[in-house]
Amino acid sequence: MKTVLALFIINHLCFYIFTEYFNGTMSKISGNTYLSVMGLGYSFIGFPLQLLIELLLIIGFSYQIFNVGKYQASMPLWLAFFASIALVIS
């Protein structure tokens, strides 16, 4: 469970970092083709890959909860997990 939660947190933080980076750079784009190509590359390659990783982590999380029955992880890890979910949702 600790590994699944840590991977969730890393995936959520990567998503948040990419989102903030592209929001900041796309607002200043004014004809810069490199940034637009980079944004298109992320939207066609990076985001689907990140979504696939998220779905695999959800399957692993469900397996840990329902089949293995292990909820054991430290409190800071659970708090960081829920904080990263709130960060992505907001």
C-alpha cells in the first residue's frame, strides 16, 4: 500500500506541475512554436500515458484494499495522498 500511495502522489504532482507549467507558458506564447509543439506533444503523448498510469494505480489501489485488505501506511503518506487528490481536483 505504501508503494501505491507514493506512486499516486508522484503521479498527481507530475500532473499538477505539467498543468501549471503549460498554463503559465501558454499564456505567454505569442507565436512561439516550440511551446505550442511541446504542449501538443504533452496532450497527445504525455497526458494519455499519465492517465494510463493513473488507471493502473487505481486498479492496484483497489486490489490492495479489497483483495489483500492492507490499509497500513503512515499517516503523513495518507495525508499527502489526499492532499495530492485535492490539488489535482482544484
